[in-house]
Amino acid sequence: MTVQQQATIPTVLVYEDDPGFPLQVNMPVPHPVPQLDTQPLPMAIAEAAPQPDGAGPGTEAFRYWVAADALSRTSQAWGPLVPEGTQWHPMVGRALTSHLDAGNDLNAFYDREGLWFFRRTVAGVTVAACESSEVVEHEAGHAILDALRPQLFNAASAETAALHEAFGDISALTTSLGLESLRIAVLAETQGDLELTSRVSRMAEQLGWAIRQGHPNAVDRDCLRNLSNSFFYRDPVQLPPNAPANTLSSESHSFSRVFSGAFLKIVAGIFRQQDLQDQAGLARAAEIAAQLLVDATVAAPVVSAYYAQVAGHMIAADQRRNGGTYGQSLRSAFIRHGILSLEAAASMTEPEMARRGAGMAEAMPGGGADEGLMAVTVHGAPYGVTQPVTLSAPAAERRFGIAGSDPAGGSVRPADPERVATSYLEDLLRRDRVHVPEEHRSDAAFVDDNSSRLKTHEIVRSETGEGLTLVRRCFD
């Protein structure tokens, strides 16, 4: 394409990753006008498209085009990697629709009706979630994983919820690394050591800054979360429900960092194995790692120690796709974050994977909505609820007999499904994330109707009309 031809292509100004405020203010750059309605992951925006007239930061037109560009690039990044026939969850409809001005909050969420982005003015700065490509790509990642494994949406498990959040951050990382300009910038910033902190490892710098103004310890010091981290696996049943950002808790965003940190190391390890240590080699490394993750999330059984099963299935996928070329990088990353114990990693040999028969070549997205889940009913009284509550506990048959690492040595024995589900419910209630309608509350109910805390879950009457059940509203 000639320079003259390039000049005739309509463009819009966008942020390629995040506004970056306040430590590093990123500059908008021109991108071609994005195309949203593309297969297999069509996107849409509820608001009317403005003219591509080069509107700058702080305008509604600019925010629209940043979101549209991020959605389009997310679709382009994941579309070639998902199995043929992948579609959005049926409740989403044909296209995933984004709502760019959903209200006054420092948040964004996916709820099977679409993506919802909020905004708030903090210290004189209007922080609009849709103005960060990373936030948009993260939320779209939730929808993509929901299309691949809808069973995870209502699973009563801290580990499956955290994998959803990790997948969102990995979606932002993978989509960012689809841009040559960002790959060049990251290689310069890290001097080729992709494990180090960088523009693409630091998630949502501006949103993180805004949250820190009211809650200084809630997020990282220079971003919302950072994939460049050293958090080590612990059974989330044994973790506190909340903790400062520098400490691990069972809260899904906090615990997600164990897996997303390992994924960044996987990309770095695969990059080191590429023939060319340049931006093209980095693009290839990110694509390989993302493909292995897609394969694994489609095939891994929904169990209590879910991280380990996904890790094992990534190793199996590499064996199937690449002849095990990247097995060492995968094992190293998962061992360093404790997702696989030393014993577990050593057991993932080629004969063992063949004997177990991961079945990944035949695996297809979706499956039954409750596949791999077991109904566990708990008494409602201890939770201030009038009737027993049914939870969807992760109880599939384990394909690989592997587990995470005990910090004291050896492997962690996974908790039983009922303990996992009960712990998850208790942590949600302790974090004030469950809406309990008044008619289901007992005299001992402790629900705070005046709380502004977003409720990610709800206790509703079961479809059979007998008892109550916990369902998810959204991933925020």
C-alpha cells in the first residue's frame, strides 16, 4: 500500500492501551475506522456512531472510537483462535453490545446482556472506563470465555471466578500485543525481558489511579493490576475474603493475579524460544500462548482445583499442537506461581497425557449449562435467608491427577466441592456482593440496603419453585 493510499483510509484517534494518567500520559494515535460486525465474534455499540472527525480525549466521539477500536481488535485477536462454531452466549444475542455511559461509578461489567461501562469525576478528572482500551478488552474477554465455557458463569468457586478475571486481563494483554507499535514499545521498555513490568502488563493505570484516591491500598500503586507479579498459589478456601493489593485474597480479582502472572511468564518463555527476538517473534509468542489457553479452557473439567486442570490442559494442548515444543516454558511458569506442584509438573509426561486422553482435539465450546457442576444445598439460616440455598459446586471428574503447590512443600489436596461452594458463598456475603430480595430474608438477615456496593450475585427462587439458588448477575 502506498503512502497516498494510506492517507485516503478514514482514521479515528484512539488510545492504544490506556490514558495512562497520571504517571505517564499516553498520546492518542490514528487508527483505521474500526469494523465491529465481523465473524465469529460480532460486536456492537448501543450509542450512535459519531463522524470519524479526529475528535480528541474528553469528548464523547473520542470515547466511542476508543471503545470501538478496542472491541474490533479484541475480536480480531481471539476470532482466529476460538473453535469453529463459537458464538456468544444465547442471552447475549448475535452481537455483543457495549453501553458506554451506564452510570456514575468507577467500574465496568459483563452481564450476558452486554458490556456496561461507567464513569466518574475524581479530583477534577473524568475517568470513563470505555476510554481505556484495556478495560474494554478485559470486559470483552469475559464474554469470550462465557462463549467458550458457559458453565463457569454460575459456578460457586473462587478459582473459576478468578480464572474469568485472569482471562479478562489476558485478553487485554493479548489484544495489546496485536499492535506492532505496542510490541516495539514493550521490547524497548523491558529490554526484551517480557517478565518485567511494562505498558501491557500494567492494567488500567487511569482507573487504578482514580480508585486509589478513595481506597489507597485497594489496587496496585501504578495501575489496577499488574501481570508482572510473583503471587504464589494458595487454596482460596484458606485465604481471607479481602486483603490489600499487595496481599493475596480469595476475591476473584486478587486471586486472578496468580494465573495471569503465570501467563505473562509463559509469553516471555515462548518468546525466548522464537528464532527472532523482535516484535514479530513477540506477536507469535502471544498468539501461541493465547491459543493454548483457549484449547485448555474449552477442555479442562470444572473442578475445585481448576487452575491446575487448566494448566495441565495447556501443557497437553502444546503436546498436541506443537509436539511439546513449549512444555518447559509452560511448566516453569506454572511451578513458579505454584499452580502446579513439582510433582504435578513432573507427572505431565507425553505417555501420561496420551494415556489420560485429554480429548482436546474433539472438545467443542459450550456444552450443557450445568456440565461439571453439582447441586449442593446448604441451610439458609446461617446466612440470614429463609430457605435452603442451592449452589452450583465444581464437581467434574478430574482428567489429570494434578494439583497446586503447597508453600510448605508437596501438593495441595483440593477441597471437596461442598466446602468450595460454601466458602465461596460466605466470602460473597462478607464482601456484600449478594442481593437478597426482602421476601427471602429471615429476621436475622444482615443485608445492607443502603450499601452502594455492586451486587454481582443474587439469591432467587429456584426454577423448580422449591428452595432458593445463588445465581451470578455479572462479572465486574
